[in-house]
Amino acid sequence: MQDVWDGGCLCGAVRFRAAGAPRWVAWCHCQSCRKHSGAPVSVFVAFAEADVEVSQGAITRFRSSPGTVRGFCAACGSTLTCQGDTRPDELHIHVGAFDEAAALPPAFHIFPEERLPWLCLAEPTEAA
């Protein structure tokens, strides 16, 4: 697995770099993530917050619910991050925001009880 992960928003106003190995990559089925992304499911990769650097622009943040702060590009609205108060040192970044998203396959599901009943996904083949 690579050591440096570059990414950014749709319009290019925000660019970031994550260093090191991801802590985990997972599908998230919660309603809050669906609302934030506009998608039936989100895939996040977790890095230590200290290992993520915004190299261009700024991630705009808002408290979406008690205990959760989400980030996006103020120029184009791209969803970028999610951070919980229970793991303040960990930053969750939407996999789709990375330049090489295909290299970050999810290994497990978060909030599977909230999965939309019509959503069909290939199940992960490796243990987390």
C-alpha cells in the first residue's frame, strides 16, 4: 500500500494529502452520511488527523449532529470529511475525494442496520 494519499474536491479549490497507512476503510450506511453525501452509502478512510495536511484552500466544517463535525468545500460543495468527538485524533475522509480511490477498498460496514434494503454491494472478501 502506498505511503502518500493525495485528494481534493471536485473544483480543485481544496487539496489535501494523507501520509502513512490508513487505519481502516469502511462502508457507512448511517442516515447522516447519506444526507451529507446525497448517496445511498458512503465509504470512508480513517487517518490520524495529524497525518492529514490541507495543501490548498480550506475544508469548511460544520457540526451536523451532536458529536459529529463534517467537512466540505465551500466553493463546490464536495463532501470531504467526517470527525467524531469520540475519536478526535482520527479524521475520516470520503474515499471518492482521493485521486486514487480505487486503491482504497472498504473492508467492513458501519451501521449496517441502517443499510437501504434495495442497496446491493459486493461484500468485502478480506477480514478487517
